Amino acid sequence: MKPKDFFKNETLLFDRQSGGELHVLNCFPNTYEVGMASLAYQTIFRLYASHPQTHAFRYFTNAQEFFPKELDLITFSISWELDFFNIFDILQKLQIPILASERDASHPVILAGGPVVTANPAPWAKYFDLIAIGDSEANTNLIIEKCIQFRRNDLAAYIDIPGIYVPSAKQEFIERAKSSNKEMQVSSVIAPDSVWQDTGLVEVVRSCPEMCRFCLASYLALPFRTPDLEGDLIPKTKMLLEHTKNIGLLGASVTQHPEFIDLLKFLVDQKAKIQVSSMRASTVTREMCELLVKGNSKNITIAIESGSQRLRDIINKKLPEEYIFSAAKAASEAGIKQIKLYGMVGLPHETDEDIEATKDLLMRLKNNNKTLKIIWGCSIFTPKAQTPFQDYGVDAKASDKLKNLIRALKPHGIEVRDESYSWAEVQALISRGDSSVGEIMLKAYQMKNTGANIYRKLMSPEDYRYFVFENWEEKTEYPWHMLLSDAQKRVLESHKQDALAKQQ
Ligand code: SF4
């Protein structure tokens, strides 16, 4: 069967350049449908493809734009730990050595960016020439300028770009690159074949001020940023509405934008079909839900993490139970049909009583809102670098806890959407790993072994346990130590102590 030509169905919303001397391949290590649903990837593509001195092309695992053999720069946008398999595969298909140390000046510069490598670049360091730490808007033009000047002849020349980590050079500290409020993002392509079909995406907030102790989306992108409604969000949204009625509002915690209700009112006036990413329960009101229903939304998503007040306090969720009930009531009364609650099992300091509390809360919520479909989306806690819970390992009993929840909730009409426990272990391994874990990633790829159990087999039991399960009590040097300032270390430690104090 002929591969589908995704690209011809798109509407490009920016002036794409094609005459520049720098040939750039923007790779997304997953399918076109997933890649074009990523506003971060769309932004990378726009930043490179709109620059007058570049000619940029896109590469997905199932679709590629026609690109020249001679490339100068290849970027990879990495959004989750398990992307490495596809990254190694793409490098191999492009006939580029996977190990950076085996490349020479004739090869393109290979750059990685995204939250996974911004949190902990250590397992990835052997495979990339440059790793972009932080917001891409802050340094892409500088990368282009340097690349025009040096290509791959002198990688150390890139170290003076803000947020650029050059694994082959000596850098004691790399400060994360941060963009301003003005540089928040909006779709640059309307893609009918994206997972967000034919939708214009708008970044409503960046980071989140709540600082739940496990949350990468908050800690890794601080400070919390909100673009101006009149001067920024409305003009951007109007531009999108000229091309599509479908608008997706994105951000770690969109409803915390101070003018979120006004943005919804504007979109309803424009007869837009609105989709919203996860909402914070304490901000959900009847008026907000009614506007969403007018905007054709039939469901909302709220992350509560746990039904236990004790555990929510430990993780700093700042979410009294009444807010969860009032959000569900507001949604139900406004005509929302389905509420998806996100949660986790295996959070640090979780006890069996906390699991019972989750069951109890969800059943009471269902009893109080009989017509509302309730879905419990339950993941397994995995530690993320540069958060206060970076020191905590995976709970080996998490799988049993999850099964216990599923058994209890299903008969009460609550659908549970769970995630694989084995892959949570692998995610934890990579998120806290060092270069030795990077070597295991490569071995797994070379064996073409796509199972989650291979990592355990390739490592000593002590090493596997250390990275995946162990609680790191007195860790002085993290694999990501070069990204932590003294001030950041103090904040992370004090927030960890705050959680410890609350569990006693
Ligand atoms: S409220 Fe949500 S986005 Fe904000 S810090 Fe907590 S988990 Fe992260």
C-alpha cells in the first residue's frame, strides 16, 4: 500500500524558507500523527524552517519530507524516555554512527532537546553532539548561527550558547535556557492527520506554580508564565480561527491562567470547538464547565493524584477533597458527560490506607454523580530528575496496588485506565540513569529487543536496584549534577524535607 501523504493535507501558518545554506532535519522519534500533535515539535520545526539561512525538513518514523543527502544539523525532539529505540533506528537508517565519538567533521551535528534530556541528559550524552537544556525559543537562532560557522568542526564552540550542553566538552554548570512570556507558542501547522485532528493549538501557560513534589512539568519549566490575553492569546487564537474552528488549549495547568474564563468566552463567541488539557480541580467552576459545553467539550480531565488527603498533602497537591466533589458537581450540572481523573500509585510514603482512601473517594464521587462517567487514569510513580522526589525509587508493590484498585473499582462502574508496571521501571531507570544506563539502552537496541525485561538482564542486580528502586538518601552527586545550581539544590532539598515532615 502506498504510504499516506500526510504533508499535502496540511495548512502551513508561517512563511517557510527554502533557500538557506544550512540543511536541517527535524526528527520526531515517533509517528507523524503523534509528532504533529506536539506543540513543542511544531515550534522546533517553525523556528528552523522560518529562518532565512536554513532549509529544514521533517522526519517521522512513518513519514518523511524529501530531504537532501547532505545534512548539516539533525535535531531530535525527545518527549519520553523510551524514545531512544526510534532515535537509534533513525540514526542507523541515515547511516550516521550512533556514538558521537565515532562521528567526524563530515557528519551533521546531532542535537537533542525536550523535557527528558532537559531533566537528565546523562544517559543520552554519548549519542548527541549537543543537548539543548530548556526552552528552544531562547537559543535556536544562536544554534543556527554557530552551525553555519562551525558545522561539526568545533563542537566546543557551541558551549557559549545559553542552555547548550556539549557532552564532549568540559562544562561544570549549564544554566537552563528560558524564554519570555512573549515567546509562548501557537500551532504553526494545521494537520488533519494529527492526533489532535485539524486543531489549532495554543499554549496558555508554561510551567505551573503549584510545585507538586513529583512534577516535572512544574519544576523543569519554572517560572510560571502566562501570556497576556488581549495582547497575545486573542490575536494568536484569531489567526488560528481563520483556518480551523477546533482550538486546543494547552499547558501544565491551563485553568490557572488569570483570564482563562475570558479566553473561553471569546472562543464561545467565535463558535470555536474547544479542547482543554488537564484542569486543576480547585479552579473548576460551573461557569467554566458551561462555557466548555458551549464550546462542544463533552469531558474534562482533572489530576488528583490520590484519593488520600494525607498523601495529597505530602505531595503538596493543595487539594482539599471538597474541591474534587465541587468540580465533579459543577461538571455534571453543566452537562459534561465524562470526567477523567488522573492519579498514581507508588507515590513516596504511600500506605495501604492511602489506596483504600482512593477507592473510597472514587466510589463516593460516583455515588454522588450517577450520570457522570468517571474514568480513573492511573499511572505508576516514577522519579524525575530535578524534582524534590528525584531521590525516591519505584515502589515494587505498585503493580499489586494497581490491580487491587482495578478489582475494587470496576464493579462500581468506574473505568480504570492503567499503565504497564514493567515499562515504569524502565522509565525510572532512564530518568535517574547515568552513562552506564545509556550503554544498556544501546545494547537493548542492538539486540533489537523491545521487551521491558531486557534491561534487568543486561545489568547487575545491584545496579538495576540502585537506579530503579533505591531511595537515595544522601546523594551528593546526581548524574545530572551539572544542571543543578546551589540555590536549586537547596530548594529541592527543602521541598523534600517538607514532604517528609508531613508524613510523620
Ligand atoms: S497542579 Fe498539576 S501541573 Fe501543577 S505542579 Fe501539580 S501536578 Fe504539576
